[in-house]
Amino acid sequence: MADISHAPTSPSWLRRNKLAVAPWIFLIPALIFFAIYVVIPIFQSLWLSLYEWNGLYTADGQSTAEWVGLGNYTKLWRDPNFWTSLQNNVAWLVLYMVAVPVGLIIALFLNQTVTGMRFYKSMFFFPFVISQVVVGLIFGWFYNPDFGVVGSLWKLAFCEETTNILGNITSKCAKPVPDILSSPEWATYGIIAAGLWPQIAYCMILYLTGLNNVAPDQIEAARLDGAKGWKMLWYVVVPQLKPATFIAVVVTVIGALRSFDMIAIMTQGGPFGSTNVLSYYMYEVAISEYGERYGYGSAVATVLFGIMLIFISYFLWRMYQDEKGLR
């Protein structure tokens, strides 16, 4: 009779599928936290946008929220502050894209082997390292008409200093010194310029990384064919920087849409709400000391989420198409 005690046993399901299971072991904890802190709050905000609520509860713990359906969205449609915020978001989105080509130009300049280039790279990268709050404070001083750089240059160009008998110095200006952050017409553009400073540095780093991966054999082949200057850049270098360009555009678009901290530091949405964007207007109507309209703030957040979802969906679709094309 055959001995079956040492007969081989079939491997368990876990052993047979360990290559498929292993990634999920690492992903599940991150997915749980992502669901708790991102996905669930998104749906809670969507649901809260259908209510009018000031955040208070009754003595027995019942919410005082009142169902209004799409009433908050109807109010948004008639709210001039909402349209001003949306218009400013569009301005941020359009002008922020300047960071991508400027970052590429600076990266091309820094991608050289000359003495002291590491120091120059660190100086250009410095704006991205410091906090956005610090950047806002620096540019707030920079725009100050009394002691800022803008005011000093303006006085140097358009003002004349005179000394009276008592020795007091007075200045007479042909044009008044501009106060950028107090101007409803120029304050938004001043904040965008401040935000571009670190954003250009980030795009520069992305392109410097991409330039290190440019195939040298293609460069040499292009030189043998007589390509140089603009043709070399446009037909040989830029196509190889497509992944870096894609990431730079994605990060820049998301950064423009979620702009908040620069506005909070430099103008707090003023003057007269002219620098508000959707993210700061949401905070202003829902969380600030003058807000406590949580349903209305959630409606603003929902609109902003819908706009970002359109861009993010497009970017994910492009990534999927690129990955499918590489297979």
C-alpha cells in the first residue's frame, strides 16, 4: 500500500496569488486614511450644501440645519462676490501658467557646467523651500508704498526731493506712489505675481530633473544633422521633456485653483472683496468670525471641487492614454 503521508499538497490561495495580494497589503492602510479624511468629507460637504446651517445644535443635541435643497446654489448664482471670486480664479489659472515656460527657460540656463552653478541653482530653488506665508509677508513689504522696493523705485523715477529753510526734506511726485495691495484693479495681479515666485522655482526643478534624462545620443545626432539653437530646443529637447511638462502643468493648475494662503496673508480678500478666490470665499462665509454659513460655504466648496474634478479627470485620462500607448 502506497504511503500518502508525504504526498505533495497544493499551495494555498494566498501563496498562489501573493504577487497580486502584496500591493494591496501596502495600499489598504493608505486607502483607509484617504477614505476617512478625503472621500467621506467630500460627500459630507456635498450633503451639507443642501442645508442652511450655522453650526449650532439644540439643547438635546439635535442639529439646527434646515433643508433648502438647491437654495444655496441659487443664491450663489445671484451673488456678485461669488462671481468675483470665480473670475479671480480664472485669472490665477491663466496667469499661473506663465510659471511653466519661465521655469523651462531658467532650467535651460542653469543646466550648464560652469563655476558656481550649484550656488545659482540653490538661489533659484530657495523660493520654493520657504513657506508661502513668508512669501506673502515679503511681497507685502515689497509692495509697501512707504518703504517697499516698488515705492522706492517709483519715488526715484517720478519724484523730486526739495529741502526747505528748516532743513526738512519733502518730495513732490508727478504721479502718486501706487499702493498695489490697496487697489481693487491691481491687488489680484500683485498676489499672483507673488505666488509665481515659488511656483516658477518648482517648475524649474522639474525641468532640471527632466534635462538630466535627455538622451545625449539624440542631441549628438541632431547636431550632426545641423540642428542648433531654437530648432534643437523645439524638435529634440522639448519632446523629451513631455513628462516633466505634464507634471508641471498639473501642479500649476491645482496650485492656481486652491490658492488660499497668499490671499489670507496679503489682503484677506480685500479691498472690498476684490481679491477673493473660491477657496478663500468659502472660508470667509463659513469659518471666519463673520461667517457661520456652513451650508453656503459647502456650496462654494462643491463648485470649486467640480472645477478641479474636471481638470483632474482630464489629467488622469491623459496619463491613462500615455500608459496605454507605452504597452
